[in-house]
Amino acid sequence: MSWEEVYKKNLIEKIKRDKHPFKLLEELETLARRHYSDIPEEEFIRLYWLGVVHDRPRTGYLMLRLRIPGGILKPHQLRRIGELSYKYGKNYAEITVRQDIQLHWIELKYLPEVLAQLKDVGILTIGTEGDTVRNITTCPLAGLTVNELFDVRDDVYKIDKAFLLDPIYADLPRKFKITITACPYMCSVPEIQDLALIGVTKDGKYGYTVLIGGGLSLAPRVGRHMPVFVPREMVIEFVKAVLDVWREEPRYRLSRVRARIKFMIDDLGVDKFRELVENRLGQRLEDYPSKPESLGKTDHIGVERLKDGTYAVGVAIPAGIVTGEFLIKLADLAEAVGVKEVRLTQRQNLILAGVPEDKVEIVKEFCQKWGYAVEQTPLVAMSVACTGDPYCNYSISDTKGLLLELIKSLKERFGEIQDLPPIHIVGCPHACAWYWIGNIGLMATTAKMPDGRFVKAYDVLVGGDYGKRTAIGKVLFKKVPADKIKDCITYLVEYYINKRAPGEDFPTFIARIDLRELADYISGKLGVQLALGK
């Protein structure tokens, strides 16, 4: 496979070769003075590397994704984000599943000013899009929780710094997602990352064992265990070796669809890939044959005592939607009660970390006033939705709006039952909100009706999970019309509530039952025969 063949067949690779996207850092002021419609699409593609993306319908507004390593923010940084959202982004922002924040409605002419204002408080946007090492995620309470094996924050920041501005590692075959965790609950979802470093000990020494080649999209994969022990002092060298083995093989650049590292692991196997990495390192890594298992599933929502005797107050943010005004007021509150950090989570929630015991109720009352609750069921605290319509160019559904509707209707129907299953909704096959591993997963699509009309619809998956029992969901229905989806999910949950064994959670229930009987029950209730999944 020659590089010339890659450049002929892959337009993005040609665009990167012709001008590295980081060159736009020098040209941004000039670019921003041009009219939106005068800028060629190639330049907008390069802007992805700066965390800047067209907002739908491509009429002049941009989405800006902030890079927040480990999801850790100081109150003054949170305030600045809120101010920029309020002034430039129509008072709207979103928390993402990679512990980032997205701003929408940014006009091109204001882009340099917004980026400068963020940089002034130590926040960058580089590498949150494009063929880069994406934001490094970790346990939202890294360094604070009493349960962790050791504090991984230094390694999070080291890896972020090592690859962030290096043009070589901003020219990968595709995006590369890393998580680092020593939390026994593995709340950063290592199973679906390109590379997961999981904290372990060997002979009294701290280090990491590895999951490699996870990922979702059209071809879901659970990360495979590479049974090695990586000492902490080798972590940068190890990540670099992994990236080099992958990025220097041109055949994984030929097709964007097969450019993720999971396909290289499929082709080579873990043992061969390990051998190539060790050749890069010039040494054999120690074995670590035991794959760590999660103790359970959490997003650290609620009140949790920390190592230093203060408390974390985790706040559920349905669909990750916040206003700039809320972020400003939250920053004010954090400073008023002595909180030094606000943490973002992978389930699109946030945590005030380091709340004195006598201030916990003040924080809870503040959140309640803004419509957010600290004590929440998994349905509210663990459900996620992708960006969706009206912003994302790929989505055909208002995923966040649908999630909020489903949460509301299920709470009205079933009350505050603690084990109502979380829901993951995506607007396209990219699976940004992990619908493959949701207890209930919905993917927007279209369906052709008997009269020939095409309508919005959803594929419905059940039984996905992560943590202790990682599993890819099973397709229950294909192409459920959108006007039936709310009732479909209600009857699905109703069947679970009525038929489950005492204490049986949703994934266990789905694994036990006959899915055909479940499908027949829902179709009967709807009075429509839905198309079954395979």
C-alpha cells in the first residue's frame, strides 16, 4: 500500500498533506475577516483540528468544543465559559461524554476573540475534533475519591501535554480516544476507548494494564486486554509507541470507515500488536495477565465523602444541557462555599468537588432552584444523548429533546422507581452517545411507510451495558416510527417492571427472557406489528 494511493483515495488525507490544519493557528485572524460563504470547505475541514465545526444548517454559525483534560475546571474557568456562552452562544452550552463543553452559535467573526478569552483562563479547543488524540478522560473524582488505587491526574496532564500541539500526532489515521483510571468502578468507560490505561499494582509498584481497540460507531468493539504492566514512568513512551505503530501503517488511512485502531487489532490480534509496540519500545513489557473488573457502575452523582473529609456533590444534568447564566452562577456559588474545582462527567453531568460538610445543603438548594437535582435515579443521572438536531450535520433527530420527553413520560408513568433503565439516544450511526451499550439504546433512522412516505424512525436496542457486565445491545426493533417511540419505550419498561424477578436489573432481565415475547407484547400494546431486529 503506497502513500500516493492513500492520497488519491482519501480526500481528508490529501487535505492534511497539502496544508497541516495547525497552520490555521497562524491564519485565524485573516480567516475570520472573510465572509463565511467565501471560505472553501477544505479550510472548514482543517478548522476541525482547532475544535471548530459547522453548525447546521451551515449558514454562518459554528460549534466550538472545549478541551478540558479529565473534565477538571476551576471556578474562574467555568465562569469564563458561561460568560462566552451568554455573550456569543445564545446562552446555551452542552456537557459532552468526553468531559468537555460545547458552545454553539459562535459567529466566525468572533472566533479569534472567543478563543483568546478561553486561552486567557487556560482553556484550549485544539484536538477536540480531527485526526488527533482527543480529550483525555478519567474518573470525575480522580485524586479525590477514597476508592481509587492511586491519583492518575499527573498522567492525564502529561499525556495531554505530550500530544496536544505535536503536528505529528495531529496527523493520525482517525481520532484516538484515551482514558486513564484507577477508580475501581471504571466510571470512565474504558471498554469503548481506543486505548484505556487501568491502574494496577505489581510487586508493590503502581502502573497500568491496557485495553486496546474498543469503539462503537458502525462496528462496535469492546476493548481487548493487552496483558502488560506499564510502569507510570513509562506511560508517555508507551502511548507514543502505540500511536506510532498505528499511524505509520498506510493501509489504515485508505478508508475513513476502517481507519480506527480497532480494525488494526482485529487484523493483527493483541499478541502481534503487543510485539510491534515492544519493538518500538526496545524492550519487553512485564506481563499482567489479570484483566481488572469493575466493581459496579456509577457517575458519582449524589453526595460522596472525599479523602480530605470534604464532599463531592454530583448534579444530574439531563441531556447535558446548561445555560451560560447557570454556569456563571454556579462558579459564583463554588467560590462562595470554598469549592476549588468543578468536575465534568462522562454521563454529561457535573460535580462540585471539595464542598465543606456545612455547605452541602446550600449547594443542593441552589441546584434545585435551577431545576437540577442531586438525588436522582439512573434514568435521569445515567441517560445520555448526542448533540443531535438542530446542530449536528449528521443527526436526523432532536436526540436531546427526545431524551427529555422520555424521562418526563417514564417518571410520570412509573414514579421514582430506582432501577428504571437509562436510555442512550443517537441521531446517526456514529454512536456518539454509546447507544450500543445503553440498557436501552435508540438510533435515529428513516422508515418507508405503506403509502410510500418516508418518516423519522428509531432502531431500538436492549440489554447493552458497561462496567461489570459489558455487553453490546441486541436489536429488538428496526425502524419504529417516531410517533410510536414514546409508547414503545413505555411498554418496554412496563414489561420489565411487571415481569422481572425480585432485585433483577434490566440487563440481567433482558439476558434471561425471550425477546420475541417482549416484542410481541409491545407490538400488541401499540396495535402495530413492528419490524423485529436480527
